Amino acid sequence: MSDFRLEVVPASPRTDVVRVHGHLDARSATTLLSQCRMVAQEGKHLVLNLAGVAFISSSGIGALLALVEEHNQTPYQVRLTEVSPAADSVIRLLNLDQILAIDATEEASRQAVEAA
Amino acid sequence: MSEPLRRIPADEPAPESGSGSDPGLAARREHSLRSLLELSRELKVSLDLYETADLLLFNLMGQFGTARSAMWLFTGDKGARSVMVRCHGFKPQAVSAVTDICADAVRRRLAREPSPMLSWALKPDLGTAEFELIRQVGIALFAPLSAHGELLGLLALGARVNGTSYTDDNLQTLETALGMVGMSLQNTRLYNRLFENNRQLRLSHDRLLEHTRLKSEFLSNVNHELRTPLAVIIGTLECIVDHRSTDEDLKGLVQGGLKKSHDLRGMIENLLILADATEGRLEVQIEAGTLGPVLEAFHAERLAGVSETLREFRFEPGGDLPGARFDRKRLLQILNELVDNAVKFTPSGARLVLRTSRLEENDRRWVGIEVSDNGPGIPADRLENLFRSFEQVDGSSTRRVGGLGVGLAFARQLAERMNGELRVRSDVGAGSTFTLLLPAA
């Protein structure tokens, strides 16, 4: 978790963007989940920007899946955006690109979650 | 494990291909291997049961592409109770129902056949309603957590989100991962037990030293204040006995009085020992200081012992705090009392949280330290009684958990001696929060 960092940016009154930087692994997975749960608790949709993810491990993927599943049990939407090549290759390897909602830009994700 | 892995029958969905012609197979196997390496590396540094549970569950979810997982550990006599320690993706209420209704039957089956097992294979061990519950909750497989032949807990995974079934390769990988985690859990629990025992020994040692010091000081006072007059009485009576021995009646009376005086001295000494044990001498040395490092060290010291009782214990520092005025030793006594109390009166699986906050009230600035739990809570009409000596919530609890019921009264006295306050709020069924308020520096 040496260079792991989260940046929370309000995209609109109804949506927050969480930008993930560094290694998303066993050490950082719980931090990511805690931060993202707070977004739903504040009654907002979530856009998760993975452009800064340099490495994603199984635990990181597990945390993403748990996050999406937890959001599915709330009225709020979650989408991934600007997925880095490092994260994209693992997501595709596990055929999760068919399951996870992924967009090219933060704005596209914001529009999608607010339209849902 | 000598048991063969369960095969997926023909009427189940077809597994992923395991043939060498699959171009992604090598990459997925490499992914599995990297996942196991990550798990192995992280287990080396984890000494918290709940952290270990998260490590395992997230790792497996990422490996197999499932969004749901849960883990139970066994506790009580011969591991008779199943306690759910972590749950991701499943609805918590649904997993609680599985804990109450199905966990025993699943545990018995996994004790006989300690290998990962797809849910359908448990059908013969479960009633129709129980099997239907597992299906509705979405549990695709159960797996045992064991070490040295002892079943420590069990794990459930949901269906894979890409729609494929778990393959034999997956189950073998899972078995390998669980083997590592079982050993790690066993080591963690042994370490935690040892750590907690050492802490208890150190505390006992400190208490004994303190009692010895207080007893010496107190006995010195007793000698001066009480024994001196008694010594005078005894000496006088002895003189009467020695010099008026011809008056037999008088001598008899005086001898009786002398004996009673000795008895009285013995009784007073016993009473004073009791007072010494229950009253305590509350010296405080208040200094301005920073609470964060003190609380962090306290949490680190208590974490192993609390985890060992299968209660989660988290520290949530509340951002920038002002300094506070407190006596470090007395503060730790209060916190130990509150954490011990929370452990005593919550069931296994409960969550304890230590957190800090800042507060302004009646023109005074306070630093708050909360110890909260999600236990059974305390009825409103019993809350204030908690702080009276020898009071506990009810008689049956007294018998179940033991103790004189003086701990919280003692903690409140200590808080007041530090010019602070100790408060409680509680919701029956939701939990209790004890808040220690210390003056901001």
C-alpha cells in the first residue's frame, strides 16, 4: 500500500467521484470499501475512477465486486471509469468486463448513474 | 486432505473448460498463483482475526469472481457455537438466518468430509426449508477452515458473477488457500491468547504491587489510629489481671474483657483488609497531553485479547483533537474497565469501537473517548444504577459473568477525579456507548 491514495471529488450534488491511485491490493482494499461506503451513506451515486491504478490484485478485484454488490442493495448506482491498462487486463482476464459497468470518462459515468 | 473433491453432476451447469486449448487458461492459472502468493504474504503480517477474514474473503472473491462471501468461526465448548465474523455482498440478515438455521448441519458434514463442497451436495444433510434458504441466500459453496485436524470455522462463497460454475481447479485452489489460512488462524488465535494472558499477568502483577503498597500504608495508619488505643486498653487490663489476682470475680470479668478486646482487634483488622480491597486509593497526577498515541497504544494492546473472544475491536480516531488534561495511568484503568465491561456483556461476534471526538458544552471544551458496542443494550431505567457499587443490570447477568459490580462505579470515580465525566447511552437491541469526557487542555 506504499503509494495507495484516494481522492474524493464531488461531480455533482448527487454524485461523488472517487479517484484511486497506486496499488489496489489486500492492504488497501478495506480502505477503498470504507471510503466508498461513506459515499452511499451520504446518499450519493459513486463513480470510481481507476485511471491511477498501477496494480490490482485478487483482493482488489474482490473489493470492487463487494462494493458493486453492496451498492446494488441500495438506491444508489456505482460505475467504473477510465480503467487503467493494469486494472483492465485483470478485469478482462476474469471476464468481469461483461458484468461491471465501465465507462470511458467520468462525465459519461456521472450521466449514466444519474439517469438510472 | 485425503478426501476427493466433489464433482459437479451432469444436471448442474457446465464448468469452465479445463483443456489445454483454452488460450486464457494459462493466464488464469497464473492469476490464481499470484493470488495465493498475495494471500501467503499478507497472512505473515496479520495478527487480527477480522483482518485475516477480510484478507481471505477479498482474495477468494477476486480469484473466483464472486461478489459474495462470508466466514464463520466456531467458539464455546468444543466449538459448539458458530459466530459469523465477516460477510461481504450477502445480506447480513440472510447470513444471520443461515447461522441460526443451517450452520450446525453444514459443520457436521464438513467435519466428516473436510473439503470444499458445492451447496447442492449438502442437500442430504439439510431439510428442504434449510436447503431452500441456502439457495435463496445465494451460497454456491461451503468450505471448512481447519488446522491440525480441528475444524475452526467455515466459509461460504456466492455464485460467480460471470455465470460459470466452480471448477475442480477452483476447488483445489480454494483448498490450498484454506489450508494456509487455517494454519494462520490457529497461529493467530494462539498468539492472541498468549498475548492476552501475558497482559493479564502484567496487570495482576501491577495490581499486586499496588495492593501491597496500599496495604503497607494502610496498616501503618491502622497501627497508629486504631491499634494504639487498643494496645492501651489491653495493657491496662493486663495490669489489672496481674495485680488484683485475689479478687476472683473481678479477674474473671477482666479476663473476659481482655479476650473480647483481642477479638475486637482481630475483627477490625479483617474489616480494614476488606476496605483496603474495595475502596481503593485514588491518587491522580493530571498533566496536559495528547490522547491519540495513548489510545492507539491501548487499542494495540487490547486488540489481541478482544479478538480472541471473537469480538471485533476497532479504533476510529476522530480527526484533529485538542490536547487533554488527564492522568495516563487512571485513563487506562477506565478504558480497560469499559472494554472489559463491553466484552463481558456482549455476545461473541459483537463489534466494539473505540473512537474520539471533540465537544463543547456549557462553555467548556471536552475531548470525548467513546467505547461503544452493538450488544444487547441496557434498559433505560437501569442506566444510572450501572454506576453504583455492586450493581449490575440484573442478577442473572451477575451470575453469568461474575464480578462484584464495582468496576463502572470505580471508573466514574476516576473520571471525576480527573475533572471529567463518564456517561452512558444505550438502545436495547442496538448497543451501548460509554463516553469519557476529559477537559481539553
